[in-house]
Amino acid sequence: MGLFDRIKKAFTGKDDSEEKDLESKSQEETTQESDKTSETTEQTDETDVPKKSDEEISVESKVDDKDEEPVENSQVDEISEDTESDSSDLKQADETEFTEPIESSQGEPVSEIPESQQNETEDENSVEEPITEEPESKEPEPVDEENNEESTEDSEPKDDLKEYDEGLKKSRNSFGARFNRFLANFRSVDEDFFDDLEELLIESDVGYETAMRISDELREEVKLENAKKKSDVSNVIVKKLVDMYGEEGKEEDNSLKFSTDKTPTIFLFVGVNGAGKTTTVGKLAHRYQQQGKKVLLAAADTFRAGAIEQLQEWGKRDGVPVQASKAHTDPASVVYDAVERAIKEEFDVLLVDTAGRLQNKEGLMRELEKIKRVITRELPDAPQEVLLVLDGSTGQNALSQAKQFNETTKVSGIVLTKLDGSSQGGIVLAIRNELHIPVKLVGLGEQMDDLRDFDPEKFIYGLFKELIVGASNK
Ligand SMILES: Nc1nc2c(ncn2[C@@H]2O[C@H](COP(=O)(O)OP(=O)(O)OP(=O)(O)O)[C@@H](O)[C@H]2O)c(=O)[nH]1
């Protein structure tokens, strides 16, 4: 069973093949009924349906012809080579102070989907209905600074599925609206159909290569599945997207690696400034601290003014110590001190926050290499993870940043942040299909517990919910 059918079965209780069986059964029954009652008409050719409904669209013969398909390069977003200029756009975000209420309790993963949720999903709009903006979720009430501790204890843990569902609402609406506009324009599956489909996919950040691959494979599939109605075509497209994603990720291990002996586990966080490194370090420290682990943070961004204080602020909120030095100290020496301390004082986890920007790109990459060498010299199995933090809302820039970082600093996993924002979501498909670096964590908000282990099935459901469930309401 492909990923699409697995997700559909988990969330609606039935998969496509069962639906098709049901459909053909009911069609058979209807035919038998009409045979009995019909007094006159004898249908000689079963495929020749005399009256086509408005929705039906013909698959033209040229669908076959792959070579003739025009590929418009101009549709492809230019991928910026310069991470420093990418990051300058994000600079403003640095200034944000952490004034949000502190929420606590790491949500534990839920394996079962609550029944109430299943029923709810079955009532969702079908794909042919425009997906209207869902109402924004209610902002959490601000919490009085002095009462933080009390509310931390009282707050309910968020469950994973709900977090994915709520966190991906904007991305889902944006993809859904785009997809509906695309479907609304269609009358037939011809060359224009494939041009528009490629445009839709590229705009949704799935990446150029992936968009072309999906488009090519769909030519065959639309024919094979004999997709004529809009709902059939839509189903084939979403199924293809999801199944291809499942296929590409078969060998992928999304779990975080830990030290296998008594030595501390070290995670090194890299990425351009503003991507969300410090926030992710703060969120993860909170998680491990809540699990009873002894956590140390290292402030190895000694370049950006305010970066050390920002991490120290997180340390205070999390109740964990921060190894820091004065601004402009050699970051490798801060990391050396942190590793020594982590070993000596038997910390379980050391999280290292690094600079997102130096005078130039080469300098940054050299610095990251030096930090890694210092760690490995002290603890040969560390760092257990080099996590590249990418801002999910920067689309294709995130992909080019990942390529650059991976060339110089071997990245073991990706943290995709700000998926609760205006991300198109497709970047997750592009990362898997084009980079093959596993996404390990996702940021679904700014609060302390808005960091989740990446769960591909919940992510895909969160992103395509209406389209997957809608496909069962054909
Ligand atoms: N909505 C949302 N905002 C996030 C998320 N993760 C981080 N942010 C915000 O993004 C902004 C930048 O985050 P930082 O953690 O300072 O980024 P950084 O990579 O450490 O930046 P430098 O320290 O300059 O290298 C802050 O305002 C964070 O609150 C997320 O998952 N969702």
C-alpha cells in the first residue's frame, strides 16, 4: 500500500482500492436495477455513454506525446546563490524579543487517531469545492510573568496530530486555494493542463526537478486510471505527490541520534541567521529538561550582537545553564569549554548554537568546520547530529542553502522552521526528493512546545487534509 492509501486509510478508515470496489459494486447494482426496469433502451457499447456530465473532460490523444511538452524555464524561481543576502531579508526577525507566554509540557506522540477526529475529517470539503480560509485559531491568552511557573504546570500537553493540523493550516489553505484555482481552469487534459500543473507545483515549492517528474509520470497515470472527471484528475495528482514522497523516503531515518555510552550527546545547530537556530535550541532544551535530562547550552554565535544574551534568555526560561564568553571570542574556544564542562559535570545533552553570518560565507564555513573538529577531538563519536536549520517560508532559497551547507559541513538532519507561517509546504517534498537529507524536527510556532519530531504521515495529512479526505467523497 502506498503512502497515500496508508494515510487515507488511517484518517478515513478506507483506502482507494476499497472505495473503487464499493463504487463498482454500487454501479453494478444500479446497472442491474436499470436492466430490470428498462423497457426500451438496449446499450450495445458499454463505454459509449451518450450524455456526458459537465464535469467530464476528455483525455486528448496528444497526452501520450511526452516529447512535445514545452518546458518553460522562466517559470522556475531563480535560486539565490548568496546565503548572506538571503539572510539579510531575515535580519529583522532577529530583533524579536521573547515576550510570548511560556507554555510547557512536551506533547507526546499519539499513535491512534481519535475517533472524533476521524469523523471530523470525513466531513471536510471535497476537492472540487473551493477551500475557504479556516478561521484563525484563538491566540493563547498572555500569561502573567509572575505566574509563569504555575501555568507551566497546569497547561495541557498539545497532541502531535493537533499541532500538525493547526500548524499547517496556512500552508494547507494556500496550497488548497492554488490547487482549486488550477482545477477550476480545466476543461480537458491537454498540454495546457500539464503546463499549468508544472506551474502550480513549482509555485508550491516542490522544486523544479520534482515538478517535472510528477508531470511526466502523471501523463501515464491519468491515462491508466482513465481519469476524466475533475475529481479523478485531482485524486491522481495528490496520490502521485504523496506516493512519490513515500517512495523517496523509504530509506530515510528521521530520528535523532544519541550517544550510546555515558558521554554527552552533542547537537550542533547551523544555518543562516534568522532561520530559527536559537529558538530551536531553546525549544529542544525545554523538551529534554522536561524529560529529566541534564542539558547544557553553548553560545557559539559570538559574532552577532545580542546573540549570546538571546541564548542566555532561553537558558533562564528553560532553567538550564549556558556556556558563554564575551562577544567576538573565538567560538571554537567557547565550544571547547562547553564540551569539557559537559564531560566533567556529566551533562546528558549539549546543544551548540552557532553564528548564521560572518564577514563572508567562506569564513562561516571554516568556523563551523573548526567547531566540529574541536568537538570530535574531545569526543570522537560527537557531534551525534549536525542539524541544519532552514526557514520553511523561504522556499527554494532554503533548498539552495541546504545544498551549500551540506557541501562544506556534513549535515545529518534538517530542522524546518516556521511551517506555521506562509510556507508552501512543498519544500519538504523538494528536500526529500532532491537532497535526501532527512528532516528531523519541524517548528510549528514560536512557543516553547511548538517543536515536533518530524512525522511524515502527520505532515502529509496536515498539508493535504482536504484533498486526501475529499478524494474519498467523490
Ligand atoms: N512562527 C514561527 N517563528 C519561528 C519559528 N522558529 C523560530 N521563529 C522565529 O524566527 C525568528 C528568528 O529566530 P532565531 O532563533 O533568532 O534565529 P537564528 O537562526 O538563531 O538567528 P541568528 O541568531 O541571527 O543566527 C524569531 O523571531 C523566532 O521567534 C517557528 O517554528 N515558527
